Amino acid sequence: MPSGEVLLNVTSNMPQDCVERISDYAVDITDQWGGLAVLLALPMDQPAVMSRVNPEASTTNRYSLEWAKPRGLVDVMGLGLARDERGFGSLGLGRHESVEPIGDYEIEAARLLIPHLQRAATINRLLDMAAIARSTFETVLDTLTAPIFLTTADLRVVHANPAAHALVAGGDLLYIRNGVLTASVSAVSSALAVAVSQAAQDESGIGRKGLGVPIRWKDGSAGALHVLPLRAGRGAFDASVVAAVFVARADTPFVAPTALVAALFGLTPAEARVFEQIAAGRTVKETSDALNIGRSTVRTHLLRLFEKTGVRRQAELVQLAASLAAPMAGVA
């Protein structure tokens, strides 16, 4: 928390006396990454490995020398869970000297886990999980201030809590038309449909599609949609319900628009780079110069972008980017 209060601290495979001593190294733990500025600049969608971020830490940092090294810890991987005005959270995985160093295989595996861990952290911060354990799912949802919709695979609303009904009545962001949840911005509707459909088919593949889909109220304030896949055992609701859609005033979103669009529409890396240039308002020539590729290549990628995103002109592509733009200023 901004106040310094620790809301949750869980450790595994660590003696209690070691846990208690860690607090003595608070400043050193930050410094081992290269300082607070470096730590805050680490991308939230990528694992951070100490030996790659700050290789000198193992020989110069007090925490590394006095606490980690004597216990045989030779490296650590950090996975960001939250970083916003309400709190900071991460999952740290220490590597013991008895096994191989952290390599590309572990990094790739962690990269696949990050969006699921972040979604769990985000949604848990919206819910009072202790209250849910004491009551029925829908009853608890109705007491929450965050708008929440329970939907089927085709976005048909099975249940909406009072906050969700109030949001719909305001006619600002979301609507229920013929029983189906729809966003006022078509690109947001498309993103939501993709995420919920994926939740119904295979929740392990939802990745970033359902995490922090950016939205914006008519008054300019920012928000985000979070999709939580649901299955039997996660609540007392109709068996047809496959997802819960949470509407929240946005914390710092985890992904940039280009990454989000690439995930939603299956863009190749080359197509994503062209999308980023065009979305910024650059012409085919300017994109060609910026990426050092031929104009014909840019046009080929543009045609594929049109086909994948369902738009027909560059202006519509720019509009798509604007509608899904990260709602918080200064977010990379």
C-alpha cells in the first residue's frame, strides 16, 4: 500500500526466522534490482530475472551477500501482480544453487502464467473473498460496489448486480440489448466477445484477452473490463454461466494498445509493428521509413490488418487504436 502497510505476505519453503529477518533488508531488496527507478520501470507483462536485470547484485548487494547467498539462493525471478496508486505486489521465485540457473525455458513458462496471476490479483482486489466464503455467490455480488455481469458464452446476461444495473441505466459504457451485454464502443464489444468466448472454450488460453480491456466514461474518466472465467464450483449460479465481467475504475493497465490488439486479433509481430505506426497517425511512407521496410510491404501488412480487425480504411484502424488506448496517461 502507499502507506507502507503490507496487506498480504505469503512465503513457501522458508523458515520463520528467515522470514522475520527479511524486513531488515527492505532497502537492500529494492537496491538489488538496481534501485526503485529500475524496479518501477520493469514491464508488468514480462518476468524479471535478477541475473539479467542486475548481474552485479550477487557480489555487491548486502541482502544478496548476507541473506540469499548463505542459504544457497543464486537467482530470483519476479512476476509483477499489481502496480498502481492503491498498491504494489509481486511474486518472487528464488533459485537454489542445486539446480540449473534460470533460463529461457523458465522465463517462457512464467510469461504464460503472468496474465492469469495478474487477473486473479486484480479480481481478488475487487472482491471480499472471505464474504464470498460465508454466503452465496450472487448474494455477495449484489453487495459489491463494482458492477459485475454473469454471462453465457454469447454474452447473454444471466445475472447483473445492482451496480451493474445502475451502470446500464446510465447509458454510458455498457448496454443490455435483447438480453446481451454490449459496449457503446464497437471495438470494446469485440474485445469482450473474444475474451468471453475464450473463457467458455479454454480458460487457460484467455491470456491477456480478458485482462484490463480499457474503457472510458463519457466524462473522460478511465476504466477497465476484467473477465473472470467461471466453471462449476466457483459459485452458486446457472450452469450456462461461463464468465463474470467486472467493470472497474482503471488501475494502471497491464498492456499497451498494440499488445492488446495483437492478442485480440492474432497479429504477427510485423503486423503489430505496422499497426503501431499507423495507429500513431503515420502514413505508409512514414511507416516504411520508420521500420526500414518497403512501402509495398507496409501495404501488404495493412491489407492483412484490415482483414483481421474487420476495418476497411486507415482512419478506422486509428479509431480502433483510440478506442482501446490505455486510459491512464504515461503508460507505456
